Amino acid sequence: MMNVKEMRTETLRKLVDETEATLEELSAELERREEAEQHQEIDRLDEHFRNAELSLTAIRDFIAQALSDLRGRG
């Protein structure tokens, strides 16, 4: 890349315009990907809820067993 200080004003302006256009394209693509990821996670909500339910069941069973063990010692 040329030294910016040596560029003609016209060339520098064109480079800025091209850079801004590229940045807009990149921002739009990033937004599209983030939205797609959010939609994928929303589509997987049932799976997330099932996993949470299984985890809570395991915790409840563990606590019940621990309480039972503690009561048996007393």
C-alpha cells in the first residue's frame, strides 16, 4: 500500500469510500450471521429445556439422596 501522505486527495477519497463500503458489507454479513445463530438457538429451545429439566431432576435426586443419608446417620 502506498504511503497515505503521498496519495493524491482524489485517491485517498476513493480509498476511504471503498473502505466504508467494505465495512458496511462486513457489518451486514456479521449481523446476518448473528441473527442466523440466534434463530438456530431458538430452534433448539426444546432441547435446551429438556437438558435443563434433566439437570434439575439429577440435582433433586442428589439432594433427596443426601438428605436420606444424613437422616439415616442421625
